[in-house]
Amino acid sequence: MHIICNGKKRTMENGLTLVDLLTELNLEPGTVVAEINTKIIEQDQYEQEVLRDGDSVELIRFVGGG
């Protein structure tokens, strides 16, 4: 299946979850705000949120520093 993640087309296996995508991208779920098709997903739903062909995913990561 194909999704768009932060503006870039990605090919993934069917049935993967948002957590699977974050793992593939080496991102910790607790450090990311995720939006799928303009809907913000609550962090406690990341494991249940199954990605579908054509989904548009936006991931925002907060980084501390000074």
C-alpha cells in the first residue's frame, strides 16, 4: 500500500499500524503528535490505528534545546 508521510510517498505492507510506522522511522511514540487525514490521533490510540492505502500522515516531533 502507499501512504503520504510528511509530504513524501512511502510504500508499506498492508495492515500496519501507526506505531509500526513510527518504529520504522525510529521515532518514539511519546515524542510525536500524529495526524491522519487531518485528524489528530490520541497517543493511546497509536497501536490500534491501522494505516490504509492512500492515507496522509503528518508527524510532528518536539525537540528540546536551547
